[in-house]
Amino acid sequence: MSTPLYDALTQFVAQNPLRMAMPGHKGKPIPGLPAEYAMLDFTELPPTGNLYGEEADCIVQAEQAWAEAWGADSCLFLTGGSTQGVHTMLLLSDSDTILTDRVSHRSIHTGLALLDKTPVWLTRPWLSDVGTAGPLEPEAVEAALNANPECRAVCVTSPTYYGVLSDIPALAQVCHRHGAKLLVDGAHGAHLFLLGENPYRGADLVTVSAHKTLPAPGQSALLFGTGITLDQLRQASLIFATSSPSYPMMVALDALRPWLLAEGKRRYQETAQMVAQLRKKYPALTETDAKLDPTRFTLCTEKGYQVEKFLQACNIWPEMADSEHVVFILTCADGVEEFKRLEQALDALGLHEKTRPHSTVSAPPLPQSICTPREALFAPKETVDMTQAVGRIAVEQIAPYPPGVPIAAPGERIDEKILAYLEQLGYNKMKTTVLR
């Protein structure tokens, strides 16, 4: 398989060019990093291509190869993470009002504010046994679009931080019947196309974080479009993009793709099989609760934070914990030895002997919206103690991180239910910013 961007850069390096341009290290070793890293770190030059140029170059070829592998019409490399992709999708939504998944990352909320778009919130069913939100139901989206015909775009998150998948093809059918675009924040789902039929088929725009679940460098991401050209993706992303995109990130995306298609499928399938065994052995979120990312392991426990601290003391670092869950991101880089270490630690806690506890966490309350996210973000503001915030209008996102899903978003009123819910989650931020 071809690696056009990698080939172009290595061929250029072989010519020993006198590099009188950025970056400042000029291809020489960067202190503390391998020499190979700097060798492939370039700026936009004729042989190296231009991420935001219109000419057909090696970067375009690498992006087209990713689009073909994904089954999309177009693909844009992102060096600003899925946040850049989310903001670009919202710009391309062609709708001032967005039907928006409430279980969404903070980047969606900031995008709404920056672009002055108004959200209409989609709430999910609550999986009371396990204390997390379930998949978005096509019927609920249909009802919301009927009630809000001004919404010409729907933005959903799949999978969630806990691994819950929504039926994207079914949601796409609903959206398209109403003439609405379907935008998917798939930040945690870059690997899913390797585990069978691509679960994002039908969506108009999908952004995925390669660095989250693929063996790719931090912040590298991909934006896919169906019925949308590469030029449209490129032009829309310019407002959110750095003028100096990372070549090591882009090269990694290019070089990674052939390996994923040749070897990665098997490796991720093996990971999924080992995760399935974990779900059988320990109290966990399973497919009986909802359709899940096969590689995500969400442990259910009454002492989520304590379990996390114990694991950290064993030099095992989960992705996140809350009061009732510990979330593990497992990828092709995790093999038998890694799984064995995790199991030994969980066995030491006696978790394999326990039945799954019934959750006591209820669905988060939906705050009252008082003004648009943009109005709140740019209004006069002040910082107050959290205990003094009751009745005030949020300016910042009150969002335990991870997962970065706001309990109260800019423009929403903070009430006693919000504070009680945050206390239940163990949220310990003492101050917040509100409208003056």
C-alpha cells in the first residue's frame, strides 16, 4: 500500500536540502527526542505539500487514501484534535439551530458559542442499573425534528466516554427524511471501522480522534465527509486551524493507515476478545445494557475513585473514574501482558468475586436555558463560590473532566439540583464563573 506523504517527505530529506525556512530545528535532533522525529518535521514547501492548499499534492493523496479506507467521499487531516473537527462540522451544518446531544463534549458547547448557534437539547434514556446514559433513540430524534423544524442539523456523540454506541445509520435515515445533516462526534471511535462494517455509514460528517484509540500521536484527528468535498472541509476548517500544521502528526496518520488495514484489524479483534473476557469476569457495562464499543472496558463499582487510586498505586492508570465507574481505553497496543497486569490488580481488589452493584446515580438534571451560549460567553461576568451560584447564569462549562460533558453549560441557570448532582458525582471545583 502507498504512503504518499511519508514517501514525499523521506525523498525530500534524502536530497539533503538546505532548510532556510521553518521550523527552527531545521531537521536536526531536538533535545530529548529521537532524531527521526525532527527529520520529518517540515513546513509547507513545494515537495512537502500544503494541508490548506488547493493543489493536488502528497497530503491530498494521503487524505484520499483515508477516505477510501473509511468509505467516505472526503477526508481532512486535523492537527487540532477532534475539537477542530467538531467546530468545522458545526460551521458546515448550514443551520442556526442545532439539535444537539446533551451527552456531548465541551467542544460542542464552545463551538455553539463561537458560531452563535442555538442548541435544542436531545436527552438520552438513562440506564439506571449502571448509572449512565444510553444510546440516542431514532424515535426521539424524529420527534425532536418534528417539534423543531428549524433544526437543519443534528449533532450526536457516538461512542460516549463509557463506550455506548448509537445506531448512526438509523439516525441518518431520520435526519435525511427531514432534510437535516447528521454530524457525529466520534472522537472515541476511530478504530471501530476495523471491527466490521463501519458504524458511521450514513452520517454526513464524522470527526474521530486518531490519538485516542489508534496508535497515533496526540492531537492527530480525521474529519470525514459524505456528500461534502475535500475543498469544503478544508475551507471550513481554516477558521479554526493553525497556519503551521504538524507534519509529524500527518505523516503518522499516513503511515498508520496501511498497517491498520493489514495488521490492525486482527489486533483490534484480539483486543475486543480480551475485553469481552474482562466483562464476563468483573462487574462491568455489557452488551446486555446497550450496544458498546467492543474495546472499551467500563468497570462498575461502588467506589470508583478509590479503585482508581488503588490502580494508580499499582502503576496502572485508567482513563477516568467517577463515583461508580472506572473507564479503561484498550487498544491494539495492549497485549496479553497488559491485560494480565490489569486482571491481577482487579483480583487483588476482590472484584472478580462481586456481583455488579445497582447504580444510585440518577440522570443529570437538564438546566433551564436563559440565553444563548454566545450571549453568556461574551457578557460581563464574575467568579463566585459554587455555593453562591444558585440562581445564577453559567458562563463557563461546569463539566467534570474527564469526560468533559457539561452538567451546566453557558447560558443555563444553576440551581440546587445541579449542585446536588455535582456533589453526588464527587465534583470538587470550588468556584465558577457566572453572569454579573
